[in-house]
Amino acid sequence: MSIPPQAADPNLGQRWVAFLLIAVAGLVLIFGGIADHQFLRTWDDVSGIKDNARIHALSWESLHWMFSTMQGGNWKPLTWFSLSLDATIWGVHPLPFKVHNILLHLGSSTLVVFLLRDLMKLGALRTGIDRDAWSLQRNWWAFAGGLLFLFHPQHVESVVWISERKDVLFAFFYLAAVVFYLRWVFTQRSLWRNLSLLAGVLSMLSKPMAMSLPIALVLIDIYRSGATGFSSLSRVVLESIHRHLTLILFAALVGVIIIGANWGNQSGVAQDLVFRTQNAGFAILWYLYGFFLPFDLSTYYPFPPWIRDRAWYAWAPLLSVGAMLGVCIYLWNKGRRAFPLLAAYSLLAIFPVLGIVKVPLLTYADRFVYIPFVTLYLLIPVFVQLLHRHLGGDKGRFAFLVLSGVVGIVFVFESRSHVDWWASDRSLWERVAERNPGDSVLAHSHLAVFEMGAGRTEQAKAQFQTALKADPESLGALFLYSVLLIDEGELDRARMLVGRMLEYGADDSEGMYLAARLLLRLGDVEHAFAVVERALESRPTHSNLLSLRMRLGGYRPGDKKDVNSG
């Protein structure tokens, strides 16, 4: 695709200066208080970074570990390398890690400006907009879109949480890959195509979620081709797959690594397909709500009670998503291809984290939409056109700039309050307990763990008791409270809690596994052996149970074998 010469924007340099000044000022306001932030013990920072000696200094041994280890189902060697580079240069302190995340976020926001401009350049070529006028007009709103991306409260979690380095790192290379590919589309220079491939590989080495990148590139090819019929679409798709075959094969390799490492992993919440489907429908609507009205966000979201209780209206969110897809099909049939393709990308990109295959312990997370919802910023030019149509050119532009300024200021102050939640384990989980008073068992359990780590045993006991008042059958809280009581020598109380676990978790293999571990710590090897054997009857492939069974080794009832040393 060759692009005719376009009028140069005489104010482009000034716009970039303004963008950077506003961006830096906003980031200082949002993240200015992070100097006092701590590593989070309950959310991977301590175990993955502070206490992880493998990343404290770069070496051949540590590089081998980075490429051969998994964490939370993620293969992310480049993320480990990035964290190790920070630790090697600056030492193991929270501030440099967070500053690095902020700089990556700023880089991604800058790439969003290029992305919006270039995607709309494709649209301008296909809709007959005067190219000289569009060359001048498409800059100012693209800068506004980049700033809104930078300041959006939904992105705070990805930036301020140190362990989410994988999110901002993969996003930076992901966006770079798309921008480089669009440059190749416009110039046909092989340099841009090679840079796109390199950035795509680096993105997948940062976080497996980048495996959606080939889908994005194929959809771009479909849009720019203008193909309509099935045969022409099939030809375009096959040509696009051939063009991106190297990246597709690398994505397949990453997928094989992930599946192989997690084969047999039973972690997650056991739920049937109906529950998972209803939950996925709600997740999509919740993410959309959080994008347009980001004022009730949190660091953790429990399952909605009406989905857990199987209310009839639990299907409403999924039906709403279905209605949106129906609109997309209608627009596609009318020849309006842009919106359906953008919607298809967002849905495909976010699908792996919707919990349809397996519901995770974490229901929804704002970090999941960091990249999939970039497409929503393309609604900005639609809004601009509406203002232009009703108010005229200069008035419409002025109205948009005023509205963008107001929204940006609101986003900055809302994001600042979100940053404060991530200062410590206490502030993080106090926010969760405040937002979800009726479902706060997890929050109080984590607050108890925080108190245990600080050596405040009595405060930890009080938090566990609060958690069990909220949910007396919480196997996680019963397990952790029992561990604390055993360490404190209160064995009778611990045995009572283990008995409750065996009662409430009789049909829960994960609960049986935790109960068996506690029985081992109490020295009741025979009872632990019986619990493991009974649990394996229903879940013979449960990895944790099998591991515990191996620790028991050749134990037989009546033996006095000590297995706690393992």
C-alpha cells in the first residue's frame, strides 16, 4: 500500500512537547508517593523478587533459571531478566522497580499515540477523507488518546505492582510490534517488518498473553485489504498467515511450553461450564464499565453472589455480550468493517483470562485489559466527528479538548488514590475489605498473613477470627489459622480447626490436601495418609496430592515414620 504525500503538520513538534510535559506532570501527581511503598508479601513481590536470590545478580546460572522456570502459569524469561537488571544496578529496593514500570508505561502511552494515528490513517485511505486535512487533524486527538491511556485508573495495577512488570514490558513490545508493522504497510520497507517480528518475539518472552499478537496483525491485514466475499477473505487470511508464519510458530512454541509446564495443574476454582460462562459474560461487562466509569475499582473482585447462587438473571451479562456481537455482525454485513474487527480483537485477546477453560482463584483483574482494550481509544475519533457535526470544526475541537482535560484531571486524581492502595499489604487488603464488606474473608486472611510476617501474632489471630466470621467454611483461612496455632503450640485449637476442614472440605480435593499437610505438622501421619488416599480416589491426577503421597513414600498404617522433614 503506497501513501500519497500528505501535508506536514507545522505544529507537530509543539504537540509532542506538550504531550511530554503533561505526561510527566500527570505521572508525578499520580506516582509521587511511591518512595514509601513496600514489597508486597501476599502478592508475589517478596517471594518472587525480594527473597529470590536468583535475580539479585545476573549470571549464566540465573539466565538458565529465567528460561526454565514458571511462575503462576507464566513463562516470562525477559521479565525476569528485566527485574534482575534492576536488582543488579540499583539493589533490591522497591522504588527503582516501580520507576522502571512507570517508564515502560510512559513508553507504551507514546506508542499508543503512533498506533491511533496510523490506524486512523488506514481508515482515512478507505473512507475518502481529505488526506491533507486529516494529516493535520489526526494528531491532536491521538495525543489526547495517549494521555488518557497513560492516566487511566484501570492501568494503575499493571504499573504500580512490581510483580506485574510482565504486563508493562510485554505491552511495550506488543504495541511496538503493531506500530512497526503499520509502518511496513505504509512504506513496504523490510526494516519495519523485521523490527515488528523482533518486538513480537520480545513481547512473548515477557508474558504469554502476547500470543494474541498474530491475531492483531491478521485482522489489520483483513481491514486494509477491503475483502468482502468468503473466497477473497480466505485468500487474505491465508496470505496473512503466511506473512506472519514465523511469529505464529513462535507463539505456538510458547503455548506448548505453557501447556507442558501446567499439565495436570489442578489449581483454580472447580466450577461447571454454566458458572464459568456466566462469569465470563459478567467479566466482559465489568471491564467495559471499569473502562468508561473507573470509580469502583479494587485490587481484588470476588465472584458476584448472584452468579454463585445461580440466579436466573445471571445470564443477563452474557446475553448483553451476545447483543453486542449481533450488532457487530450487522455492521459487518453493511460493509462497516472497522468496529467488528476491533471488537473481535478485544474479545479474542481477553478470552484466555475470562475463566471459561478454568476459573482462576482471582475472578477479575484490571491488569487483564491493559492491552485488549487499547482498541477502545479508537472511539475518540468517532466522538470527535459527532462534535464536529453538531458544533462545527473549531467549536467541536475546543469542546473535545475541554472534555478531554476534565476527564484527564479526574483520571489523574482517581489513579492517585489507587496508587495509595498498593503502598503495603495492609493498605491493599484494607481496600478490598472496605469495598467488599460482605465477602471479606480473603482480605482478612491476607491481613492476618501480613501481621504474621510482621511478628504480630495476636493481631494475626484477630484477623483470622474476623475472616472466619465472614465465612466459617473458608478452607484457606482455616488452613492458615491452623498453621499459626501450631507454630504457637496451641495444638488442641489447631486440631479443632483441622476437624472443621475435614468436615467442610470432604468433597474438595484441595481442602483435603491442606488438611493432610496440617495433620503431618501435628504428627498424625496415619490420619494424613488416610486423607490423601481418600482424596486421590476422586482426583487421581491432583498434582499436590500426588506430591504429598510421594513424601509419605512407603508409609503403611501403624508405621512411626517421620515425614515432616520433607
